[in-house]
Amino acid sequence: MKRTISYIAFSFFSSLLFGQSLLQNINTTPDSDANSRPNRWVSLNENHVIFAAILSGNNSTYYPYITNTDNYQTQLLDSFTVVSNLISFNGKVFFGGCDISLENPCLELYCTDGTIGEVALF
């Protein structure tokens, strides 16, 4: 009985350790130290997760991404940078961000419903 429990526990934890796979390489910079460092995960709805990640290079500029949890397709939402936590409320995600194309780019409150290219000032 003790061996059976040990085997089940080992099988369970092994599946957690080795059941991972790279869904998409967001940061494709050739630098071996470059990393997308995804963080600030929040659920938009039952099929989509929004998070912040580094687009390219080895810097600290984060952009909003969305992942479809059905097919694991990940896309950049827009060119606004994310500088705060993401908050999900009533089918939308809110975050503090910057539009680097503006003269005074930071800090504004942005909102998205997950539509690519349609992040808007709130």
C-alpha cells in the first residue's frame, strides 16, 4: 500500500514537472539572455488570458498579450506598454500604461476587451 501511494505521488509530481511545453517564443531576439519574462497574468474570460511580456531585446518594456486557452495562440494586443498590474472586471482588462507615440506618454489608464489592436484609453 505504501509503495502504491508513493508511486501515485511520484507519477503526479513527475507529470507536473515534465508536462510543460513552450507555447510560443514571444521574444525572438538572438541574444541567449533575452527572455520574454511573462507576468501579471489575468483571466479575461473562460477562453482568454491576458498578460504582460517583453516583446524583443533584453530590456524591461512590457507589452500586453492575449492567449486563447483553447488553441494556445498568443498575440500582441497593441503597442501600448504595461506599467502596472492588470485587473479584470466585467469582461474587460484595465491597466496603467504608456503610449510611446505621444509627447507625454505616461501614465494613462487603458482598457481592452481582448480585441487585437483595440486597446483604448479609459
